[in-house]
Amino acid sequence: MNKIFLFLILSIFAFQSIAAPKKISEAVEVTFQAVVNGKSRPDGQKTKLLCSPEASRSWTENNSKKLLPVIAKETSYIDFAAKNTFQLARFSDGKVIHTPLAFSEYPALAETGETAVILGYNCKKVKTSLRSNSIEIWYTTELGVKGTPAMAYGIPDGLVLKVVRNGNYEISATEVKLLKSKETEPVLPAEMGESMDAPLYKHRITESLITTVNVFTNEQISFGNEITNPTDTESEKTFKYSSGTVILKKVKLPVVPDDTQLFAELYQHSSGDAYDRTGSVFMIPRDKEQSFLDGLRNGTKTMPAFQARNGKSYHGVVATESFSPLVEIMRFFTSFGIGQFNDKVKVYGQQWEDSTLYKQDVTELLPVLQGECWIGVFIGNYDKGGHRASLKLKYYPGSMEVADKPAKKYWTMPLFNTLNVLEMSGQEYGTMFENDSLKVDVTVPEGVKNVQMRYITTGHGGWGGGDEFNQKQNTILLDGKVLFQFTPWRNDCATFRKYNPASGNFWNGVTSSDYSRSGWCPGTATNPVFYPVPDLTPGKHQIKVAIPLGKNEGGSFSSWNVSGILTGEYE
């Protein structure tokens, strides 16, 4: 009998030991690790989660101590009592901002009935979807606290220990630490800073990372309005040349790491001109005895000339030992009268845009777009109202960490630029291809590698037989041998109808801006062509550009705007 009684007593204790819940803590700290396709993050970055029964706080810990100082420190908060969340950012200057969001705005979670044990805790599984992503969440209620390291996916009524997205991305708990009373601290912040909606909050975060140089702001580019003769000491002042069709400014650009990404961003609208016009954003190299500044200040003919077989002299278009032509940052084309003519032209079912935005990745020009530079914009026109333009250069960091590698040393050589920026001052159009090739001599120094050519080309001649509307093959030769061939053509111009209110409409319903063109459309930027030149040896070489120029027809003629630059780096 005693043996039976002892067995019953031991059984009761054993049952109580199994059935007893885990110890409920006042606060819990959980460490999470991200796993992608079965592999942990190489940078060792981890997410921390501090939880209590009423609130939670999560943040990212980076092992690197060299984070960029402009990176804001972000923390996610959940207030379970108020059923609200807060994303909070602290900037290096001490400023704090946050964006609130109610529980009701998060994805709804569906119980699956599945369970699992994670780090010794019994967990339930819920699932949801977010922007076509399948989300699985495992959470436990055994600790008496609540929180999640990924609140964007939904907020269960417990402590999340694992999140799986699309089956191949996991955020999994690696350690659960029960905190003692003396280790606990307030979970929610005492200071929340300025409150704002999520789009503005995200904008503030990313804008703090980007270095933006406002080169020009709403500047008029029109015929008959000049402010000339700058000196080298006059910075951040806009000057106007060639009867006001060229604006120019000396600016100080940031010196940045090699992995920086650079974008040129130009806004433009008509201030009177109704036509599509050639435009160019450019930089004036000052690495040689003469520069394009001489032509702007003292006249086109003060620059070296390319003598063509047609008997014409083309000033300031090719590199010489003492002169570098313009580096073209971006080629763009204005649309037909955007902005100025929006309320003057009505087309059934068509809503006109207010302005055109041209944004282009120009990272390959980063070596020449740092430090002190002369930057200009040209729009060819003969209208007193002309156009209005704003230009920004935006430098985006390529890494969250401060660069610890020495900067690379780059080699660049501007080759040619036949776009007649000084059109209104008599600079010749690019008609040298009539009986000739454009030629430029190149001297490559020792130790240069990874050389490539950046080439921009567009054909012009605005009638049926002109090169604007006819496909023409461009051939680039290196030392007499074909380097590459390219036929510029855009057949998607009709896509940009909403930018062209003043474009003429023809009897068959096609509008002028719809027509395909030689490498451009009204209201667009032209993409450069890149071609590697790996076998370019040190020493002297010659590069030629050959294009079968269309024949003149009465007073009409064809021309080609081509620009090229070689870029490379030293061993």
C-alpha cells in the first residue's frame, strides 16, 4: 500500500512539472538573425527586441563601428495597450522624428493550427500576405510578453520568435534572455520628436543620406538675355552666354568615395517657346592650357578648329594637346511647349504634364564631377520667353560604412563634342561628316586599364529626307579598325504625347511628337552607349567617327551631335 501511495505522489509531481507554464518575466530581450537561402548575413547584423507585457522595442545592431554619420538610428515601438506602433529615427544632429500607425492598418493574421517548439518555447503559426509576399509568423505566449522584430508583416498577440517570407528569407531568434528587475528599463521612449506620415518620414530618412547640389533653380534660358564675363573668383552665380541660350555656374561638388552613385536631374518647361529643342547639360574641363570658357568669353573662333574637307572650320569640338572639349553630362530634348501651352491646346481625353523631368545615372562621370567645376545647360531657341530649367546633381552613398580603402586613381579623356552649344554665337552645326570623318588623336599613359568609351549620338535634319527621321549607322574606328557600330533610333516617341501640348496633329491622327527619330524623342533624354576598349595600349592612337550624312535639300541640311569621352583607371 505504501508503494502504491508513493507512486501516486511521484506521478502527481511529475505531472505538475510537465504541465507547469514557463516562468513569466517582466521583460525579455531577444536576439534575431536574418537567414537568406539558408545563409546568415555576411555582415553579422542582428536585430534586438526588448519586450514587456504592454510594449516592445526593436532595433538593429551593426557590428561595424564605421557607419556613415548621416545614417539615422531607427527604432520600432509597439504599444499594445494603445494598439499603436511608432517608427522613430534619431539623426546625428540630435533631431528626432517618428511616424505612428494603428494596429488596424497592418495585415490581418490567420491562424493555421500548426505548432512548433523554438528555443524551448511552444509556438503557434499564423500567416498573411503583403504585396504578393507570403508571410509565416511563429509566436509564443508562454513568456507573458509581446513583440515582433518585423511589425510590418503583422502583430500577433504574443512574442514572435520566427518570421519566414516567401520560404527563403527568415528572421529567427537565436537567444531569449529573461531580464531581472534591476535590468529592466522603460520600453517606450520619453521623447518622440516631430510626428509625420510614413511617406514624409521615409523621405526624411533617405534625403539625409543623399548629397544634393542645386546647380540651377528655375533659370530662364532664352534668346536675348546675356550676363557674361565671369572671373575665376565668382562662384555660385549664374552667367548667361550666346544671347542667353547658355547658362553657366562655377560650383563646388563633393569629393566622395568610389562606390557613390551619381544622378543628374533636370526639370524643364516652356516659358514661351513652342518647339522641341536640343538641350545639353555639360561640364567644362580645365585640365589644359585652353578651355571652352575661352570660347564663351572671347568668341567661338578663339578655340582650336577641326578643319573638314568641306572647307568649314569647326571650333571647340575635338581634343588637342592644349584643349579639351565639353564633357556632356546629359543630352535632352525639350517637348513641344509643355507648361506654357497647356491651357492653349485642348485635345480630347488628354491631360498635359506641367514639366518634363530628365533623370539619368551618370556615375561613370564621377571622376570629373567632384571638387570645383564649371557646369552649364544649353537649350537652342530663338524665343524671348524660351524655357525654364532647374538642375540638381545627387550623390547617393554606395555603402552604409565609411570607406576604409584608398581611393582609386582614374584617367579620363574628353574626345569630341559636336553639339554646337554656341549655336547662337555662330558655332557650326555638326556637318563635318559630309565628305569626311571626325578625327581625334589620343595619347594613352602607362598603367591605364578598364578603358571604355561613353558615346552619345543624335541625328538632326527636320524634314522627310533629313537625318532626324532616317536611320544612319555610326561607325567608330580605332587606328583605322572598326571599334563598334551603332544605329541610334527611338521608335517609342508616341509614349510621350502628354508632354507635347503644342505638337502639330496630322490628318491621319498621328502627331509630330509621335514620329520615330535618330536617337531621341521630344521630351526625353538620350541614353549614352558604352563600349569597352580593353586593348587600348599606352601611346598614341587615332579615333574616327564616320556617319553617312544626308544630302542638303534646298535650304535644309542634316547634322549630327556626337560626344565621346574615354574613362579608365590606373593599375
